[in-house]
Amino acid sequence: MNTSEPPLVYDPATGRSDVFSGERLYATVTSACHVIGMADGIIPETAARVCRAIETWLGERAEVTRSDIRRRTSEQLAIMSAEAGYMLDNKNAIM
Amino acid sequence: MTTHESFALLVLAAAIHASFQLSVSMLTILSGHALSAKTANTRLLGLSISFASGVASMIALSLALISLLLANIFYSSVPRIVWAAVCGLMVGVGVAIWTYYYRHQSRGTILWLPRGFARYLSERTKKTSTRQESFGLGLVSVIAEYLFCLAPLIVGGLILQNLTPPLQILGLTLYVAIAVLPLVVIIMLLGSGHSLAVIQKWRETNKRFLQFAAGSALVILGGYIYVSMVIAAGSQGNL
């Protein structure tokens, strides 16, 4: 496996695989932090830490599913804010 | 049925209606999306109040329509066979709530809705940016849950039809006020700075209790109405 290439993210709902986007992950984590009313000053650092952890984890894999990333990201985010991690994990499980 | 008894049953029917979760889920998504987009608190409050107003308006319109239809179909009194059919509907809906109101072994608060429709509602909710859209979304959320909320609405309509006009207005207002109470509580909690995560976590923790309570209350209400309006009326010789 060539670890310099970003891994593919498979979406079972659409059956398509897209290249992993760090910017998109950062935006998702930032949104989850805003939802729970986290102070603006610590959101960039929190999001950057979570993204670094996810990119390290992805380095060992060629392809992952969207739910793998969501689960892993919410676990990492929950270390810093349990509420934000919970909201991210349940983003698509409200209705 | 005495006035006190009518109001007691109306309150129970409204409480059952209040336990349905589609409008609450949509309000949670609406608030969550607005918060993630860093929407100002006053704007979020406006969107939420418009949504709750839409829900209240549709409940009031539905209840008034059902009551009007029943009053026009059955001029003097509702036949026992209609009460019996409504009791059957309530027991059936109660059992349906026990069985599949929340999806089995699902995380979060995933409802019975077909997934395609739920995704559409969720996307539509996230795109809502004006108060008018939010009001319309509130109207739709009640219609989308007619499958379950028609049972308490029909009971409410039957009860209202037996009251005098001033008491009908009071009863209608009481029903709507109780049915939208969960939305009002959520709006107040969010407005006073509570986290959406705490509200959603509470919903998830208590979803099985709410499901059991709503189903049981419908079955009990159906049983009570069957005894008081079908069996007791039959023993008194009424049709």
C-alpha cells in the first residue's frame, strides 16, 4: 500500500468511494463543537487534534467506510468533549 | 359523559399526542443545524417559535376539521358503532407504537419512518433558513405523523363534539397547548443555554419508556372509552 496517497472512503448508502478529505473532516468536527456551544477559542485546537488523530489512524488503511470514520472521530472528539462526541456520533440518528 | 370526564379524556389524548416524537426530532435537527452554522440566538429562537407555531396551527386545524366533520355526519349523538371503531383504532395504534415506533436495535432516536422519507425531511429541515419555511415545516411534521396522531385527534374530535361551543374552544386550546408542550420545553431549555446534546441524550435514554407509555395510554384510553361509551351506553339501551 502506498501510504502517501489519501485513503478511499466508501459510502454504503450510495455505493461510491471518494478520496478522504481532511478539510471536510475539520468542518464536521467544528460543526459538532458549535452545536454544543463550545467556546470559539478552543474549537480550532480541538478540531485540529481530532483531525491529526484520524489522519494517523487512516495512515494504516487503504479504504474505510464513512461510518468507520464517524465512529472513530466521535471517539476522539469525546476525549475532549463527551457532548460533542455524542452529537457527532448521533448526527444521523435523530429522526 | 360529564364535562369533567370529557376534559380528563381530552387531556389524556393530548398527552398521548405530546409523546409523539417526529416534531421534536425535526426541531432538534433544526436547532442543531442552526447552532452548527453559528446562527444568532435570536434567529434560532425565531425559527424554533415559528416551527412550534406551525405544529400548533396544524394540530388545531386537524382537530377542528375532525370535530366539524363528526358534527356534520352525526347531528345528535355519535352511534356506538363509531365509538367501538375508534376504540379498535386506538388499540391497534397502541400496539403499533409498542411494536415499531422506534426502530429495533437502532442507536439514537431513529423513528419508524421509511429511511428515504426521513432523509428527505432531515435535508429539508437543514435547508430551512426563514421563519416562513420553518412554519411550513411545523405544519408538515404533524401531517407526516398522521399515521399515529390521528387516533388521539379523532378521540379529541369526538369529545369536543359533545361539548358546548365555549367549552369546545377551551378544549381545543387545552389540547393544542398540551400537544406542543414538549416543543415549548425544548425551546425554553435551548434559550436558557442548555446543550442540545443533553436534550438528545435524555430523549435517547427515555425513548423506550415514552414508547411504552404512549402505546399503553392509547390502549387504556381505548378500553375506557369502550366500557363507558359502548358497553355502558348499550346497557342503558342507547344505540
